[in-house]
Amino acid sequence: MANVLLSAKDIQIRFGGVIAADGINLDVLEGENLAIIGPNGAGKTTFLNISTGYLRPQAGTVTFLGQDITAQLPRTIVKLGIARAFQIPQLFLDQTVMENMLIAAASRRGHPSGLRALSHMPEAPEMERLLDLVGVKSYAKRTARELPEGQRKLVDIALALALKPKLLLMDEPTSGVASSEKLAIMDILTKALAEEKVTSVFVEHDMDMVERYANRVAVWNVGKIQKVGTPAEVLADPKVREQVIGI
Ligand SMILES: Nc1ncnc2c1ncn2[C@@H]1O[C@H](COP(=O)(O)OP(=O)(O)OP(=O)(O)O)[C@@H](O)[C@H]1O
Ligand SMILES: [Mg+2]
């Protein structure tokens, strides 16, 4: 049986009258690509926030490789091996793509280094390899601001990989990208994750992406997990189709 990487047990959180997590139980297994789907406001991003230490649940625990991370700080959780990619890539727009990578590498080492020293960092060849892996090496010397949206997303993934995670959490990795580009980005992304042996959880609204790239799907609905299964099982469920996908 596959190793459990992340395990959420009975997670509860409410914001005033809004219940964003109401008894969430979920195991993320090593090597899988798990999609999280569900309507707006269901609590999908909240789950990612809790798993990365940005929010503390009012009840329940999250463990990562058997260690309780519920009350840990985001930077501690990153060091343990959970990285995150954002809906809007978090890049330093006036730095070059390579500088962004080296800043991430420096933060992993815990040595915030001045920009002047970046070009001499021992991680430079590894960062170049990661940019190549996601197909954006030719942009290394361009500022992040110059990149088209799709390439920014890929750099954001390379930045997350620079942290050497075991698990990568992604909130709508292809949002804001033209539908014609989505497949290419997801192809590159999933190949890079497989190559680096990184497990992934991704929130996705596009069911074509879910069908194509997820091994397993968890359906969120009003702070609860309504169903977990293979993409085929989940997408064939009449309740999921009606309440979540809206067809
Ligand atoms: N920090 C917060 N403070 C107050 N309310 C919050 C906070 N974070 C989330 N919420 C509320 O909790 C509910 C769940 O939000 P969440 O962002 O997790 O939904 P989501 O499933 O990611 O939705 P979407 O598909 O629109 O991104 C929403 O009603 C949201 O307004
Ligand atoms: Mg969200």
C-alpha cells in the first residue's frame, strides 16, 4: 500500500457564521496527483491554507510523514517538505527569472543572501536544471514581469521545486491561462513532478484537467468532503454532476 504523506483528521474551522471545514478527513498518498474539486466557497483553499500553516484549524490535526504539523509555522512546514504554488504566481517582478530561483534556493538554506552574491551561489546549476525541466530556461535572464502568464505559472512551479518538496499543493494551477495553453502547461507540470518524484494536490475547476491529470479526486461541498474516488467514479456520480459540476 502506498505511503501516507499528509493526513488530515477531523479538521474544523469556521469564520463567523461560515463553516469552511466541517470534519475534513483525508489522506494524501505518496506518488499520487490528487485533484480537489467543488463549488466556490466550499473550503478548498482553506484546506490548502491549513495544510501549509497559514491557518490554524479550531479542531483536528494535520500530520505530515507522521509528524503533527497543525500548529507549525509555514516556513517550518516548507522545510519538512510541503511547498505551495499560488493562483497568482508570487514572483519578484523586477528580478530576473534566475534571480527569483536563487532567492528561493537561498531561503531554503535559511541564508537570505544579497542580490550581488546570487550569481555565485552553488545552487545556480541546479536552478538552471529546474528551469529547463519546466521549459523556461530561455527566459532565465528576463525579468519576471516580461513573461507571458503561462510561463509565469511554470516559473512558479520551478520555484516550488527549488524548495525540494515531497508534496506540492497547487491552487488552480492553470487559472488565468488561455484554454489553448492549459494542456501544454499541465503536461509540463505533471511530467516535472513525476521526474522529481513530487506528490501533488491541485484544486481545479476544469473537469477536463481533472479527468486527464488526476489519479484521485476529492469533492468538497460546504466544508465537507462529499466523495473521494477515481476521476471516472467521481465524474459519473449524479450528485456530484448536479451539485458540483452543474450538469
Ligand atoms: N481568512 C478568512 N476569513 C474569513 N472568511 C474566510 C477566510 N478564508 C475563507 N473564508 C470563507 O470560508 C469559505 C471557504 O473559502 P475558501 O476560500 O476555502 O473556498 P474555495 O473552495 O477555495 O472557493 P473558490 O473556488 O471560490 O476559490 C468562504 O465562504 C470564504 O469566504
Ligand atoms: Mg479557492
